Amino acid sequence: MDIGILGVLDVRESGVSVVPTASKPRQVLAVLALHADQAVTVGTLTEELWGRRPPRSARPILQTYIMHLRDLIAPALQGAPDGAGKRTAKQVLRTVPGGYLLDSGEGTSDVREFERIAGTGYRTREAGDQREAARLLRAALGLWRGPALADITAGEYLRTRIRALEESRLCALDQRIEADLRLGRHRELIPELTVLADRHPTHESLCGQLMLALHRSGRRSDALDAYRRLRTTLVRDQGLEPSAALGRIRQSVLSAPTGDTPAPGAADPLARMC
């Protein structure tokens, strides 16, 4: 079974989609797919579907959704290669003590692949190989086809998990940009960082990276403008001042000689800020 979470929900058995059209069965499949090969409790699925006030008939309704999913899985298994086709729908979507488990049969999961590649990228960057780290993190980010579970009407449980996935994506993006900055790709990064800073107007790390890229490209006033835009938004929307770390980047830009375009490395007064 191949599972796609990082975009629209895409769950395929032997190449055949088993994603239902009805909203609530899709929610059930999304939770099971997100935790493929792990047990998901009835309580978790009930919370996702109905929140804290499920109907009295919640359990039999959930069982009906599970039966519907198995009905979609069963014909897909008929086209499986020899050996894999011996599995039944009940073996793929198993009933386990207290809940259910979607058995991927050692299939693929874009979430697991993203976490594996990104994790290797983080370790590679820590080891000092910025070029390989940038390549790995770019590959991990390339697995995203859009917002996670973009076509699912999510309950509170899935909304929380989707936010966590988005934070993981932003973390990988942040580290990939850091690696590219250390490789001296400042001018190349400015268009991307400009779009990202506009999309996330209170994200201080992205603002700091944009300031750094602009400063190293000889665009001191634009770097300071980026700081002012973020500060204005923070004060207006949240009543907060920028962090001390971002303030230090601003001060370093202000104190740099006019026209200075430092090269990346330890000598750059901003390098330790990124």
C-alpha cells in the first residue's frame, strides 16, 4: 500500500485508489493512513469525527465506515502481485484491541520518507557538509505536493497533526535555506525568501534569513526594511516586539560599513545569527 499525506490524501493498494468520496470515511482513512502500521484507538477516531460530544451511535457508525473502507480495499487486492494478493481486506485494515490498524504491507509513506530524508539532512548539516545537507533537505521538501491532507475536512485531531506536519516542513525549509546561505547562495535565495516572508509575515527566522541574504548582496536598506515590516506586523497584530536575536541581526546590519558585502563564514558578523 502506498500512502500520500503531504498533499491531497492518496492511498493506493496495488496502484488502485481506496480513498472514499464521503467526507467522514475519508477522515477515518486519513487518521489511519497518517499512523499506518500503528494502532489507532476508537477514542481517537471518535474524537476526530465528532469532537467531545459523539452521538450514542458513534461506535456502530464507525464500524460502518470501517466496513466501507474494507469494501474499497477488497477489489484493489485482486490486482495485487502473487503473494501480496493473499492478503484480505480485514488483514489490511485490521481490528486490534481497542481500535484499528492500517497495515501498509511494507508499502511507501511520504510522511515517513520525508522524516527519514530530512533527519539525514539535519545530521549531515551538523556534520558540516552544507552542500549535501541542502540537497537532502531539498529532496525531502520535494515530497510535498501541497498542504498536508489538503482535501480533508479535518476535525480537531487531524488539524493538530496537520499543524505539526507544517511545522516540520517549515523546519526543513529553514535548515535548507541555512545551508544555502552558508554556501553563499544569497542572491539566488532573495526571491524565494521574499515570497516566504510575505506568506509568513511574523516568522522571525525567515525574516532574519531574508535580512542576511539582502545584506550579503549589498542591499542594506532593503534588509532594514524587512525588519521594519516584521516589527510593524508583530506590534500591530500581537503587541510584541521582535526577538533579541533578530534585533542583533538588525544591529549588525546597521553597524556594518556602507556598501559592505561580507562573504559567508566565521568572519561575517551575521553568520552566527543564522
